[in-house]
Amino acid sequence: MNRAPGELTAALLADSGNDPTLLVQHLHRLQLEYSHIPAGAVEVLAEELGLTEAHVRGVIGYYSFLHDLPRGDYDVRFSDSITDHMLGSRYLLQDLAGRLGVEQGVPRPDGRVTVTTTSCTGMCDQGPAILVNGRAVTRLDNHRIQSIAALIENRTPLREWPAAYFRVDDNIRRKDLLLNHPLRPGDAIAALLELGPERILDRIDAAHLLGRGGAGYNTARKWKFCRDADGGADGRDRVVVCNADEGEPGTFKDRVLLNSYADQVFEGMTLCAGSIGARRGFLYLRGEYLYLREQLEQTLRERRAAGLLGTGIGGRAGFDFDIQIHMGAGAYVCGEESALIESLEGKRGIPRVRPPYPVTHGYLGRPTVVNNVETLVKAAQIAVSGADWFKTAGTDRSTGTKLLSVSGDCERPGIYEFPFGVTIRTVLDACGAADTQAVQVSGAAGRTLPPGEFGRRIAFEDVATAGAFMVFNNERDLLDMVQNFAHFFVHESCGFCTPCRVGGSLVEALVDKLHAGHGSRYDLEELRTIGGLMKAASQCGLGATAPNSVLDTLEKFPRIYECRLSQKGYEPSFDLDAALQEAREIAGRDDAGAHIRDGL
């Protein structure tokens, strides 16, 4: 920390101008530098960006990676994903906290360290994992925990930690059309310049490319809607956004594409820009993937030097487009496109009421295309190789292939590319899963499938998925998974709408009660009722999908609840007698009259 907060803040503003849309980026940079956002920086940012201090502090309080109090020299965050739990992350957290003499989530008084959790690091194939000052450390075990404790106590800078600790592998286990078909930089741009925007859009339309982020919207149709929208005074004020905020627990395919196929990601963004008339692009990179930023920036620099970004792309006058990287700051809901746009604008990532949709009113009110990383790579490949090539794989409705992030109880976790239409059972065989009790497809927001459904197919017409594929064998207690997901959704709710904010908390409390063995059949019915209301009335997909694992397991795995029901028809969640324990200790009483049950 070489610069005072005011000096660094002034430098950030000098480099970027007083643009309020960059608020989250400035806060992210300050957090990395000082382990919190100093009060003086808040005042400067508010004044120079034309914002209120309340607005700035509201943004800080919204994002999990931003704090107004110091976290210490080392901010250690254990992945709280269920697959990391299955690998022993909770015990490793307790071990590290004990060695460092800290309570979870509480900064050590000497300002050295904070040890806490984060929802998911995107390292499910090589966990347990942590983030240390934003850097991913993988493959934790007792030996590494002991070593990390010593490194922290000795104030060893991260740059001097063993390089092996920071190794992140692609773990690509199966390749198909996408991963076996690398493009040279500029191939898709050359196809665009040769064929023209209309024929490129027709080619993508003929390929029936559906969005790979989970929703499955027709890509060509989205691009055409944006192209045909009113684009502002010059008719070209449109925006392209790559959604690289894959926060769904169990998903890490975009991490691999950004690491090893970044040129094709940027090629797809540029192809989209040339097809719809956009000049500005953003890669919204989740905060957990901070370690990828520098190499992504280098790829952008190389593309600018090669004439593949900037002005006159490919030698074509008027084809002007460039890309900025914006960092997320720890908010799962920003994977939803309108919440992501709010974050891009420097605000809290609260989903917008729709319509209007981003294709007509997106970033700063401009027509905006938001596409998933995998979608953009495939669009570039279709531009070069054609629709017929793409449709050699998949089904009539779900053309092409799908990248699956496989984790959990299997011998070979990692990335698998399969043609759409592959069965659940085929994927299980490929990854070396045995004695499988359940598969969670599409992460915490997805569906829980029992063995009787392993013949179902990964496809939009059957089991749609954003890419996560979690495996649970018969040694696992599925209620642990349900509980983990319930806590995840409460933590990640933006709090805007009542069904999600309140309903999620009620579900969490009931699941905790059942997990502790105090539930009743009444509680099971309450879960069904609340879950149904959340699905029907929540503002965005987070609330609508949050009860999926509860509702699925109630229907398909009832035994995980039945075995925990108490013998009573109803038992309240709140234990009044236990709540009075502190009062008894203060009064020095523990006789029958001091207890609710014994005294009545």
C-alpha cells in the first residue's frame, strides 16, 4: 500500500474521467489495495462522480467483495459450494481459523487476516478452493492449510507463495465441435467482411443457435432485435456485452473458455458488433476470476495491434468497435442480464422490471445484446464453418453441442463437451461416477434427478442446463445439498421483491429445522406452499428457481425428509426456553421454575 486512499482515488479518476458508471470498478480497485473502502475515498468518489455518499455506501453494502471496514492484509474466502463441502472445505476452514486464532468472518485484531466463506469460486473441479486477496488457491488439503497459516503469520507476500498453490487447470475431459475447432484470430471477422451482416445473421439463424447461458433464447433473433431498435442519434449507438459472470454453483466452463479460447470469445463479440452496428463492448468478468484479467487484457492489446479491435477493423472504414473489461464484485444475481447492466452502470445489481428488454433499452438506455461466453464462441465458429457444420451435432431443436462442468462424486471431474441429446447416464459413465444417488443439473437453480431419470437427455426440450452437472453418490445426505442451496439463495438475493427476500428466508428456516430433526408434516406442506409462491411471484429467475431443489427432493427423494420428522404434529422453530438461557445465567438460576417447559 504505497499510496494514500485519496491519492489513489484521484489517480483512478484522472485515468477514467468523472464517469459514474465506473463506480463499481473504482471500488473494486480500492478494495484490493486497502482491504476495504476508506471513508475518505467514499467522499471523494461521491463528490467527483456527482453521486451522494449514501449511494456510494449503498453500492459497497450490496456487493459481497466490497467492505467499509478493513479485512486485514489477507482476506481468505473459502468456497461454500456443496461440492467443496463434500471435499472437506468446512473442516479445512476450521483448521485454518484455529491455527490463525480467528473467528469466522471476524478480522483479527492485529489487522493480519480475515477468514470467511464465499458462495462459489468456480473451481469445483479442483477444490477445495479459496480466494486470498482475490487470487484462487486450489486443491487444499491439511498440508497446504498448515503452510498457508505459516505464510500468513510470516506476512509472506502472495507473489512469494508457492506457484503450485495458484495453479488452475482447464481439466478438459472430452472435446467435440467447439473445443476441437479453434479459429485463427480474425477468421470470423473475415467471414463478416466477405458475407456482410445480413448473411451472417441468416447463417446463425439457420444454425438455430440458442443461448448457452441457460435461457436458450434464439441468438440471431436477439441480434436482429437489437440491430432494428432505435440506436440513438447516429443510429449506431448499440452495445455488446459478454456475460462472464458464471456464478451458478458447480459451473466453471466459462473459466476454461476465457483461459484457453479468449480470442474466440472476443471474436464472437466483434462479430456481433459488426452484425448489429455496435461500437462499444464489455466483458463482465466475475470477481472470482480476477486472476484471468491480465491475460485477457493482453489478448485485447494483441487484437488491437492486429487491427481486430479499435477503428477500421479488418481494414474496413467505419467498422469501429472496442471492448472493456468490467469486474464483478461478488453478486450472483448479476448473472441475470438486466442486473448485470445495472452493475455495468455503477449501481447495485438489482434486476429491472421487464419489458422493456435490454435489446431495446439496455446499457444507459441503449439497445444492448447480452450473450453468454459459450454462445459468442459458437457464433464465431458458425460464421466461419456454416450452419450445416454446426447442425451435424445435437437434435432438431437443440443444435450443436453443450459444455458441461462436471463435479462431485466422480473419478474425473472437469469439462465435457457432448452433442445435445446426450443422456444423463452417458455423462455419468464418461466421468467415472458410480453408485450415483442423484444428479443436480444446472446448479443450485437447476433440477435434481434420481436414477429413474438418468435416461433423460441434456437438451432444451428435455433437461435444459446452463452447464453445471453435480454428482452425488449414495453416501451423501441430499438434505445437506438442499440446506446449502437454501442458504446460498438467501445470501445472494438482491432483496428487491418480497417473494424472494421473505420466501427464501422462510424456506431456509424450515430446511434448517428439518435438518436438525425438529420438522413436521406441516413444515413439509409449508415448504411446498412457499416454494410455489416464490416460483409464481418472484421478480426474476433467482427467486423463481430458488425453491427448485426443495420442491424436487420433496417429490423425488421424500425419504430424506421423512427420516427427520419429529413425532409431533407441529414443533415451532423458535425455542423460547433456550433463548432464556442467558437470562438464567445472569440470575444464577437453573431450577425448574426458571425453565419454560419445567416451570409450566
